[in-house]
Amino acid sequence: MKRKLNISKNKPGFTACSRLAAICLFLLISVSAFTRNPGNTGTAIIGNRVWFDANANGIQDATETAGISGVTIKLKNAAGTVIATATTNTSGIYTFTGLNHGTYIVNLPVSFGGRVLTAKDAKPGGIYSSQDSDPSQTTGDTDPFYLHSGENYTTKDAGYRTVTLLVAGGAVWCDFEKNGIKNTRVSGSYTLDRGISGITVKLYADADNNNVADSAALADTTTNTNGEYRFTSLLPGNYIIGVVIPSGFSVATVNGGDPDNNLDNDNNGTNTSVGGEVKSKAVTISGGQEPTTDGDNNNGNLTVDFGFDKTPVIDHYIPCCATDDGVIRFWVRPVLIEELTTPYFSYFSFAYQYKNNAGEWICFSEGTNSINGKTITAGNVKGSGSIQLPSLNFSPLDPSLHGLVIRCIFSVGLDVDACTMPVGNTLNSGNSSMNSTVDLNKLGCNVFGSIGNRVWKDVNGNGIQDAGELGRKDVQIALLNSAGQVIANTITNVSGNYKFNMLVAGNYKVRLTLPPDSSSVTAKDQETDDNSDSDFDRVTLTTDLIILAQGQNRTDIDAGLLNPVSVFGNVWHDINGMADGSVNNSGGQLNPPAAPIPTGLYSYLVNSATGLVEKFTKVNPSGTFAFSNVTANTIYTIVISDVVPAQSNIGTPPPASTLPDKWEHTGQKNANPPNNPAGSDGINDGILQVPVGTSNVFKANFGIQTKGDIVNG
């Protein structure tokens, strides 16, 4: 209501004091007209639901339909004063009605009926979400919120979880029989399928139950002396258990089953690993719903077990050979030990096997065996024993069996023929850690010889391995027989060394392939000590015939590599000829300038020793030319000619040093080093001898002039 008060200073008897009183009265009346009653006489509503959060995730899941009745709810104003109370019905619903606009807080008990509040604001949307729990777990208060006149604020929910914390666990054991079951069978004085102690076990969350861990591990623990582990104080939910693969073990042969099957002593790990860890599928842990036969009550699942494969390891695997009247024998001496490094005295059967060319494991036969096209006699190929096996003997042994892969397989505790056991029941089936390769070079076996040594970078080109000259890796080396056929290939290592092993007595040659950064090998036999010089021919890149005796090891077949060098030159319009005593570009100093270099000039690089062309190139319009990848420490002759070359010119004598019509030679000079440009070789025929060492030649200079130019001044 609006009121108007007329105040006139002209009204008789109206003093200044009276006017002030009137103003005060007007303000009082105006303020009173806009004040409202704070009582609950409005139309707004606050409420919703209290439910049992079975998986304790703070969210009302579709399966969580059970409300909690009888919970006393308090409504507080902004100052924290309780202004109303309500009680949940059988569906867990509560309501506060008739509320005015303003700020409110809803309060619930921190615990109720043996349960406690679950986590707040777990759903995206925070305090505005209608699917999560809103009270604090420590105070029971919701965050303050503002209520508008006539608003229905029905998103204030609260979840309670069980107070009893849950447990998940099981055992990690060695599955000797590879059947995915933890057996209790005793063999001799030992119990098979024993637990593995000291193994790291990790716990992961899997909220969406998709068998994939949501994030990093929540916790980790280690197995005790019996291989058992426990994770305690868990909230209800879905979890994944991961086990770090024990050292010396591999993943189980049998793929793990569902950990929620509540079966004890079965493998629940998968038969694959990621990052050295094997994980179970998701296991659901919930109060009052777990097995009662696994050693605890129904609030825990202790049946999440993991079996790992480990066969007895071989403690002494000794490949060797010996000569006995020309007979070669090979044997192994394994000692069986189990995961606690205690020797197995239990009964077992064994068999030796070899891998054929198709990659299949084949058991040896006592006596004659046909192995990869060779007939071999073997002895002590299978049987029974304890601790130490009898040796496997080959007699005689063909050299081509060097590199044959063999192994032993076992059936621990079983008196059977190991070769007849199904794959998976026989220990060590496919276990590469127990495989051994026949190595006839070990323990003084001197039946076979070798050839090799070193390829080095001969920096100074003297053909001798000087101090500081490094080896050259990745050089391709071929071994040839006496007929010149390649019978083996190898490459040099980081030190430049190479070696051909397993060679019988005979005649051989060694050939190398020049790498891209080398122009040639250095000259051979430059030193009386054959261990220090180069032994390869510079043309064929092959050694002389090497006569190898039985058991001889030649370690003196070396090769020095020369770095490639380049030869650069100039063909100048030497208009004043030799008037100034130099082969130079004197024509460039004239005004007007002299005629340019004629087109169609070519430069030929000729090996002075053979007289044959090795390279050719066209002279640029500016008069320059270059030869790259030229063999170091070689004397060459360069010929300038207008004869057009073809590929067929390589390896033939060079053409005549002719020039185009009206042009003639004035002289030529090897001005290397560059500070010696004066003079010429005294013969103006367009032919220049250029010795090439181990560094580039920069100025092989030729002068030409047109007939009629100034000659000798």
C-alpha cells in the first residue's frame, strides 16, 4: 500500500520539529508495509529419498530400489537452526511442505541402523543431481541451497552403505601339472602345486564391470609363506585382482575362470599378460553374499586364486664336445630344481627332444635318428631318474648339426614315458629357458677351425693398422670355397671384426663388398707381420687362397679401407697463352671478354697403371669439372677432349685430346696445393698426370685458346 503525506511549512502552527516527526512517521509506515511474516506459510517443498547404497558408490543405481524407512530428517535455516523435522516412509521418501523462499540445509544422521552415509556428490552435476547422495559423511548436512517461492526441490537424497567392510583374497601357486587346479597330491616328501611366497598382488576398481581396470591400482600386497594374500576394509563393488608374474614363472596354460564362481583352488588368472602382470576378470564383492566355504564368513571372497607354470629348471646345462679317435660326442648334464631351489628327489620320467626344420619338437630315438636329412646315432634319449639325468650322446656327429636346438621334457611324479604325455601335461613343453643349442666350439673342441679378423679405416693409406685407426662396422664379408662359390656370409661388428666358424680343413678365400663411404682397399702385404696389414686385392677385393688345417683358427685376414677422394679441375680460356707463365683464366681480364669455353668438352679420368678410362664427365660452361669417389693412393691421367663419351668407354683407352675447330691447347698444370698455380707441365697437349693420395685434388688446370689469340705475348 502506498501512502502520501503532505507536509507544508506554510501551514499555521506547523513547526520544524513537527515536520521532522512527520518524516519519521512516513518512513516507519513505508517500511512496515513491505515486511513479511517469516513463518512456514509458503507453498515451496523440499524432499526426496533415503536409500541403501549396496555397492557404496554414492549413486542410486537402477538395481538399488530399497528405501530406508524411519530415518529422522532435520530441516535447518541459513543460521543452522532446526526449524522442522520429518521421517522417511517405507519407500525412504520424506517431504517438507509449506516453505517460504530462503536458504535451507537438510540434515541426516551420519549413521543409521548399522549403516553409514555414503560418499556425497558422486554423480556429475554435484548438488543439482537427483541420482546421488548429498549429505556430508562427517556432519550429515547438505550444502546450503536457495529455495524459491512455490519451488519443489526434490533432489535431496541420501544413501547409506553397510558398516561392515569386506575382504577379497585367495592364493598364488605353482601349477606343476598345468591343469588350472591347485592340487594337494604329495609326491615323495614334497607337496605339488605349492603356494608361491613374496609375490606382489594388486587391487583395481572396475565400476562398470567390463573386466578392464578403471585406473591405477588402489592397493597392493604380497603373498605369505603359503602363497595367500588378502585385501581388507573394502567397500562393496567390482574389483580386478592383478598378480605380478613371479620370476622364473610363466602364465598358466589353462585360462582363468570367472572369479565370481566362488570355486576355491581354481585358476582365475587369464593366460595372457600385460606389463608383466596377469589379471583376473571382475569379481563382485558385496556384504552377506559371498561364499562361506573359503575360510571366512559371507562378507568376503577368498577364492580368487592364480596358478602359474614353472617346471623344474636346469641348473647345469653343459653343451660340449670331445674328440675320441675321430668320434665327436655332445652331451648335457641338467640338474632339476624346483621353485624353492630344493632338489627334486621325487620320481619323474624324462625325454630328450630336438626341433626339426619345420619348428616341431621331435623325441630322439635310441640308436638311429634321421635329423634334418642327416643320419645320427643317439644314446640315453629317455628314461627315469632323480636329480641328475644321464647325458645325451651323439656319435658320430655331422658338422651340419651345429646349431641344433634340443631340450628335455619331464613328467614330475609320474612313472610314464614323457614322449607319450599330452602337451600341457608334460613339464617344459615349449619352455625356451630349458632349450640348448649344440655348440661345437665350446670346451676345447678342436675339430673345426675358423677364418676372420678385422676391417679398418686406413686413414693414412699406408696399408698398415696404425694406432688410432678405427674398425669399420657393417661391412659385408663372403666366404668362398676353392671353386670360388660363396658358402657363407657375415658382416663386421662395431669393432670391425668378423669370423667364419665351424670350418673343416680345406681351401678358402674371403671377399668383401666396399661400403659406400670407401673407394677401395689399401695395398696388400705392406707389413711383414701379417696380423697388421691388408690382405685383399684392390681390384678383385678378394684374398689369396687360404689353406686351413684341421682345427686351425686364422685370425690375420684383414682389410684396410680407403676413404673416397675427389678431383676438381678447370678448363680456362687462357687468351694470353703462357705469356704470363701461368695456366689461368687470363681471358676473363680482357675488355671485351674473350670467347667463352666451347660447349662439348669432356674430361676423362684414366688409371695411369692400366691406361684405361675409369670415369668421365662433361666440362661445365664455366670451365669446371669434378670426379668423385676416386681411388686414393693412385696415379691418374686426365684427358680433355671434344670426343663424346659413352658408357662403353669405361675400361677402354681414352680418346685423343682433340678440341673443337679453331681451338688449341696452351698448357696444363696440377696446381695442387692451391697456392702453387704458376707454370705448366711444359706440354700443351691437354693431357695431365695427377697423383691422388688420401686427400682431395682441387686444381687440375687446363688452358685453351682460340687460334689467333695472343700467344706468348
